[in-house]
Amino acid sequence: MAKQKLSPQGLKAKRERDLAYANSPFRRELRADSQKKRREAIKAGKNIDGKDYDHNTGKFVSAKYNRGGTQKGGVDGTKAESRKSRKK
């Protein structure tokens, strides 16, 4: 995928938006849960090198697989995830 061509002002605004989303309560909760699951898996002696915890499947999957395509109902990406979380 090609890098976005943004003006310096646009790039700064995007970085601020991305950081705000990454630190939202929903994303913080998911991040903390992933870290907890990772610590538990390592303690249990599982080999999870190169894998991320996928909250949709409930298990460790390759980082590539976890970037999209794991949403129930065929909707991909974190943008769809955030819409789903707002409906709760």
C-alpha cells in the first residue's frame, strides 16, 4: 500500500486523530486484555512468537491475519469494530 501524501498540517492532524483513537477507553481495554492474555500464554509455555491475540476469534493468530478479515459478519477492520462497540 502506498504511503499517504499529506500536507504537513494534514499529517499532524492525522497523528492527533490516530493517537486519540488508540487511547480511547475501548482500545485501552482491548490492549490491556491482549497484554494479559500474552503474559498468561507465555507463563503456560505456549509459543506465540509473531502472533497477536485476536479478540474476535478468542485465540492467538498471525499478526497478518489479525489486521483484518476476522470480523463476524464479514466486516473488516478496526473502524467497523469501533462502530460495533458504540452500539453496545
